[in-house]
Amino acid sequence: MENNLLGQALLPTCLRTLLFPVKANNEAFFNTLVSRCKYLTCLVLGSFEYESLPRCIGKLKHLRYLSPQDHEKLKELPDSVCKLQNLQILLFDGCLKLQELPKGIRK
């Protein structure tokens, strides 16, 4: 987590599953992951320190499983979550401050 991996091509673009480490709260790194790993189907976020997930999460069109569990500061999900056409599982247990789901979320 302390290393700066942004400029390195260590992450294969064909990555399917990513378990984001606990206490990893570098939003620039997260945005880089999303832009490089477009084929993610499973994304588990550790203790993300933000009140909302980044909007770029809507670019993960293959994402089936999203887990922002136990994010005590998470207040909202961005509307871009509604663009996740293949999303089947959304787990947000422990997101005690989550106020509402985006209006466009269905099925």
C-alpha cells in the first residue's frame, strides 16, 4: 500500500477478480485500476475511506459482484452504479451511513 504503483504496469489488464486491501484509500490508484482492468467481474473493497464510491466504477461493464462492505463512512452510491449491466450481487452490510440507493437501480 505504501508503494506507488500508478506508473507501473504491474496489473494485468485481463484481471477478473480484485480484493482491494483494507485501509487502501488512494483514489487515484483506484481510478487507475478501473481504467486498466476493464474486465473485472468481482471487486471487493476493503475499508475504503470515502463517503461515496468513485463514479468511474460505472465503467466496469463486466462487473458481477461488488462488495463495499463495512464502509462506515459510505453515504451514497454514485449513479454510475446503475450502468453496471451485469451486476448480480451488491453487498453493503455494515455501511451504516448509507442513506439511499441510486434512483436508477433496478432488478
